[in-house]
Amino acid sequence: MDSASILTLQAAQSQVQTQQQAKMTTAKGSNAKLGLDFETMCLSNLLAPMFEGLKTDGPFGGGQGEEAMRSFYVGAMAKQMALRGGVGISHMMQAQLIKMQEMGAA
């Protein structure tokens, strides 16, 4: 694949992700977005140690640039995992938020 095709594919994937996130947010309210964001943060923290101590002299040339971008890569992986169901943290958090809202309304 040439670079233009890769960029087009990435743009299409980004658009689909944005649409999925918007659909999830409007369908289930702000609790779904909060749950998704929290699960993404948790997964990101779980994935980060996998990349600690790795040498950055790999296929991308390494260096400080690759090290700096690593957190973005880990965050993107965590977000994809959360969007595809994650490990259930989002669902548990949504249930708790609903319970808290019901208690506050009563």
C-alpha cells in the first residue's frame, strides 16, 4: 500500500470510530461516554508497562520521537479495546452511575 492509501484508510477508520462513539453517547447518554473514557484510561494504564524498557531502535528508527509517541500509541490501543467491549469496566461504571443517579433523584 502506498502512503496515500494508508492515510485514506486511517481517515475512514477514524470517521467510523467517531460515528460509533457519537452513536454510543446519544443512545445511552453521557454515562456511556464516561464509562468508555474511564475504561480507556484503565486499559491505557494496564498496557503502558508492556512498552517500558523497550529499545526504540526498531523499524521506525527509534529515538526520542518514537519514545514520545509511544503514549499516543498505547492510548489508541486502549481506546480500540474499550470500543470493542473492553474488559467490562465501562459496563460496571455505567451501572454504578445509574444507581447513583436514581438515589439522587429519590
